[in-house]
Amino acid sequence: MRRQRSKTHVAASLPPASATNKPLRSDPYSLRRKLPDPSACTSCRALYRAGRWAWGEPPADAAPVLCPACRRAADDYPAGLVRLTGDYWRAHREELVQLVRHVEERERAEHPLKRIMRMREDDGALEIATTDARLARGIGKALKRAHHGALQLPPTSRENVVRVLWER
């Protein structure tokens, strides 16, 4: 027996996944095919084994590759941008940067492809570029949870860069 979607569910207006067979976003850095097992990134030493990236000591027979996060960083093509604006961030800069770094460390421990590419100050704002869109959203939510303020999270779209704005 097949389950029916509730008419009030968020995804009720979306077609079933099997109907589209297309990812919501087309990521130019996603793997088009499986890599040889095992493979190791030559830059960050992340290990690709059984279809997943993880941290670990690469075996001697590991195929040398460049992981998607290192390719993004080399091309300077972020998947997520977090922008901190307002007077509050300038007054609490060290505390906010420490929080952002903590979120990144926690995520990167489990997911090697979730990293911060750069942090740059310009025009009275701090811009954080990430290699993963979910990391950008996670940073924005952590800032909102710890320091309140206004958070603008974009709806899921076909755009290749997620832009998150936090202001206080």
C-alpha cells in the first residue's frame, strides 16, 4: 500500500522525487562518477572510501585526487556566502568569529567537504565564503540562536550559491 502525502504538508505542492529525477540544484563540483576506492585528496588528505568522504590516514594504494571542497577553494567558487552586517558584529567581532569557527570545526569533523574558504571584511560587513551551502545556513542559524538579530535564509532554489544575511 502506498502512502499518500498530506495536503497540508510542505512538500504537497512539489512533484514526487521519482517524477523529476533531477537534483534541485546542479552543482558543478559534484562527482559525476564514483572515484576509485580508496582515493585521497592530495591537498587536504581527506579519504574517499565506499562512496563517502571522511578523515583518516590514506592507505599507500590510494588514488590521488582533488576533493570537491579543495577544487572549490582553488577556483574561489563558494557554495554559500554568509554576510554579517550592523553595528553589533563590529562590537563583538571576536566572539562572533569564534562562534563561526566553532560551527565549522564541529561540521568539518564529521563532513570533510564542509569548510570555510575565507572571511573578508568589506564596507562595514563580514563576508564568510563556505564550500557547502548547508554550512552557510548552519552558521546563520547558530548566529541567530546565540546572538538573536535578523536572519534572512533564502528558499531552496536552482542557484549555485546560497546567500545568508545576518544583521543586528
